[in-house]
Amino acid sequence: MKILMVSIPNHHFFQWVDQLKDSGHDVIWFDSSDGGSPVERINWVTQIKGWKLKWDFPLRHTVKHSFPKIYALLQKYNEREITAVFENIIQEYQPDIVHSFEMRLAGLPILGVMQKYNSIPFIYSSWGSDLFFYSQLGIPKKAVSSFLERVDYLITDCHRDYSIAFENGYKNIFLGVYPGNGGITIDRTKIKDSQERHTLIIKGYDDGVGMASKVVEALALVPLTLIQNYKLLVYSADACIVHQLKDKEYFKSLKVRVINRGAFISNPELLEIMGQSVLHIGNSISDGMPNALLEAMGMGAFPIQSNPGKVSEEVIEHEVNGLLINNPLDVQEIASSIEWAIVNSTMRAKAQAINVDLIQKKCNRIALKKEIIDIYEKCIL
């Protein structure tokens, strides 16, 4: 069968797509943002990129950065409309299924075309803040309802978002809750025992939704004697987090490693780091089920995680297998959670056993592969 997937370039999307490798299906990817060059890691997929510009004129990037108003005017005439391009793709490839990953950037832009081609089964995977935060993302409720009305099959990364979809009028088939990346590969040989762990790890997103800056502030309130023997790793760190760590005197006496957001780190390397980490801290005001949280739990790192819309409590029982941050802006609450987790080593060891087993059962990539392939078979029966 021909499966047309619509998504921005995204690590989790690439991992999901790779579950279909060697399945016998013809997979086509329409990059809805037209961002970057073809992706080598999914080179077996037909990739539709380079569609946006009519003419990539000389010195275009110079004009874009030096004369933004002129550039914006030129682009009104130089950019193709996504709806026209996508309709041509539908006509050319004649897909059996269209699967959209994320609503705002890869669903709503093609909605008009999908309404026109109503006989093509339409799958929608909800990701991250997609449904939970739609109003704050500038999406009108009417647009959400119109989109969900056209969707035939829904996949979410948490139970919360199915409830939100239902509340917004979704009446069709729910295919279930799946990790947004299609599952996690856990190498148990990389999982250190609790007493062998010497790293504190923080996800460094601080973009108005991610709130890593509050975690950094909170960490600076923890008595230095508690953490001075640990390494600190902040990954996917936004520039403001890098500056924050450099500016605070507190961190100058610690071993700090920062991996900037956008810098490449392979998934196996990150998982191995998580397998050596005492804590994994993720903090945001909005999210779906964070893949990083599931990965950290699967590798035995004790999770301290914000709980927007009560999503994290679907996998974390507070003070049993992790800690929930009730207020992601409350620095003192986060600091107290870090102290509690470091001091309670027996609890961390028990949580590690619980979490490794939980993620192995819920998110095992090998086990989920057949289920994910079967999803597409079900949708054309």
C-alpha cells in the first residue's frame, strides 16, 4: 500500500517511520515545512522536499537576513501554496492512506485538500502540546473541531489527549496510545545499578513552553554539599540556559556538560547517558507524554517531571516511581523535589526496578513494530 506521511522534520517522526522499513509498504514523506535537505537516516522513504520556492535566486539568504521586509515581499510571489502542492502530490501518488503527525504544522495546512479527497483514510497522530495547548498556540476551537471531523483514525501519545479530542467532537476510530517515536530500544547492558550512577541530567528546553530555566534556578538552591560529587548534564539546551549556567557562581564548582539544542547526539548515546544518571528532570507548562521521560525511565533514571494536564501521572506515581512537579514555575517546589530524590536513595533504587519494567512492557520498540504495521492494514480493510 502507499502511505503518504505529512510531518515537519523531526527525530521522533523519523523513528516512527523506521518501524515501517521492510514492511513492503511504499512510504512517501511530504515535509510540510520544506526544511533542510533529504534525510539520510530514512533514505528508503520517498521524500518530497524543495517544493516551496519557485526560484531559489542568488544571494537569497543574504537578502533574507539583511533586508527582511524586501524578502517578505518577494516571497509573496516566490512561494508555492502548500494546498496546491499537496493536492498535486495526492493526484500523482494516489495514496491509500494519509497520516499527519501534529495538527498545527502538518494537519491544518492540508485540511482543505483532505476534505476534498474525503474517501482517502486520514490518520492523525497527536503530539506534545498539539491538543492540550491549542488555544495558546493560536488555533481556534472551530478549526480544531473541523480538523477532527475529517480525521478517520486517531493516535495519541497519552490518554489525556484522546479525552480532549473527544471533547472537541472527535467521533471516529481511536487506534490507541503509542509513544510518539514508535517505541524505545532499551539495552539493559547500559543500565547502571542505582549506586553506580553519578550524573544529574536536565532537558534544556526553555522556549516559553519548556521551562528549564526554573530547574537551573532551583538547582542553585540545593545545598552544594548534596550534589558536589555529581556531574551535571544539560541536553537540548537553549542559548539562554547556556548563559544562565555560565553566569551563576554556583555552577562554577561543578562538572557541567552542556549539549546545545540542535547539536547532534545520537539516540543510543543519549540513552546510555540516561542509564548512568541519578535523576532526569523535565519541566514545561505544556506537553504530551514526553518521549525523553519514557526513555529516561526505561534507562533507570529517577524522573522529576512537570505534569501539565495530568499527563505525566499516567506513568508516574508521586513518591513511588518518580516525582511530579505540580507548578512548573515554582522554583522552591522543584528544589525540594531534587533534594528529596537525592536523599532518598532507597526509593530511587525501587523506582528504577519499577520503571525499567514498566517501559519494557509499554514501550518496547520490537514488540510495537508489528502493532504499528498492523495499524495501517486495519485502516484500509
